Amino acid sequence: MIGRAVLVPMMLALSGPAIAQAPLPFVLKAVGPGVYAAIDGPEHKSGSNAGFVIGDDGVLVVDAFFYPDATKALVGEIRRLTPLPIRYVVNTHYHADHTGGDQVLRDAGAVIIAHKNVRGWVRTNNINLFGDRITPEIRARIVALPLPDITTDTDLVVWLGSRKVVVKTVLGHTGGDLTIAVPDAKVLFTGDMLWRKVPPNLIDGSVKEWAATDADFAAIPGAAQTTYVPGHGDVANVTDVADFRTYLLDLKRLVTAGRKAGLKDDALATDVMPKLRALHPDWTISDRAAAAEIRYMNEELAGTKQRPVPKAD
Ligand SMILES: [Zn+2]
């Protein structure tokens, strides 16, 4: 029998030199063979979710986080899992919480693929996205964000050797969104077309189009067996897709009813917020997020909603 006094130092010796490793700013989850979701933690050290697909001859990354340090940690995880080159990053949309680390991926060898409208919006409309939370440092980062190398306004297939990755254009969130599917693994990266148990950012959105896209997500072949990787929140299934769509429709219904009762501004928010929370008790809904989405929903219903306008190349 080996005594505890001997065993503990042996175990320490086996575990290698005591170099403190910083915990990852995301949780890496295998969601299929060679397909990984990088899920932002409760402290939001990454800014959004991301992921990657390892094919026969290279790696395709989905989204780049907001914080470049998180992106560097993602590159480190890819390097730990495969020696294959990082060939592509597909941005699901222009928002900086998904494009902020693009330069890190480009430096690692990736070609940046995005919707056609992202080139015109990534360095300008992200300033609006931050609103009163913008700082000189964030502004400087936004105006220096890399522009995508390959843009599309139609569906694309990217081949990683024999592995097929399907990139599709979808409507509802910004007017320039892509989803990324890995058919052989039944995985769909939805970007911000899906949020799991947290309220979506409607700043650029159309709830009408968005709910229709989520209905399509729930109706894809093999939906019950599909893993959906949302833009924010944990890895999801088709029930989560339905739950998110119900949330959007509840928001629309409650704001419509408040408007009919003559409520506006703070009174509308005060009326809708507790009803929305009561319908979705397992969601984390901050006052700030709820107030913003009620305001944006009201603007959409009033026909005054501003959405990003595509710019000429
Ligand atoms: Zn996002």
C-alpha cells in the first residue's frame, strides 16, 4: 500500500510542471465528429459563441468572438486538436461580438467569408451597435476591423477535402446573416438567428422575418436529431428553437396589446417586461435587454424601425 504522503507528491510529479494555466474564456464542446462549439461563459469573456469544423485538409471556423484574447485561445484549442491549416472563418454577421477577433484568425491563415453587406457595415454600423457604451478603445478597434475577403448574397458550399459545409443566407437579424451547416454531423451554426434562454438583440432586426427563419430551422430534415449552435446561450436542440421563436412571438403579441391599450415608452416597457418574464421563467432577462427589445419591437410595429442599409461595393 502506498501512503498518502508518498502518493500526493507522485501525482503532482505526473501532472507535470506547475505552470498555472488560465481557464479558457469559453467552454469547448464537441457537437459532432470534428465539430466543436465554443460557448461563451456567464462572465462573457468571449463576447459571443463561436465554433469550428475540422475537415480532411483544413479547418473552417465559425465566428471570431469579440475579444482577440479569446480568439487566440480558440486558435490554441484548434492547434491542440489538429495540425491541419485554419483555412476559413465564416462570419455569421457583421456585429463586433462575432467579428472582433477576425484579424487573429486571418493571421492564423484564414480567409474571411461573410455576407455581401458585411463589408459595408463592419467598420461603421458597429459604432451604432455600441451606442452609449462605446469607448475610444472600442471605436479604434472597430474602424480597424478587417474586411471580408469573400462575400456572398447567395448560398455557398465550402469543401474541406471530402467534408461538405453549407453556408446559407438567412433573413431577420441584420439583413446580412449566414448560417453554417455540417450535414454529415447534423450540426447547424445559426449565428444570432437563435439565442438560447437569453433575449436577442433586435437593434437591426425584423421580428417578422426572424420568426419565419426560426420556423424554417425547426423544419429542416432531421431537425429532431440536429444540434443547433446559437450565437448566444448554450448548445441547443429543436425544442430550444421553438422556445426562442415563441419568445419572439410573445414579445410581438405583448407589445401589440400594450400599444392597443395606448401605452408607450416606459409605461409600455413596465407593462410588457413582467409578462414576458412570467412566460419564460427559465430565461435570464436583464432590464436593459428587455427595455431595448420592447422599444425595437414597438418601432417595428409602428413602421419606424431603422435597419442597416446595404452599401454599394
Ligand atoms: Zn451576437
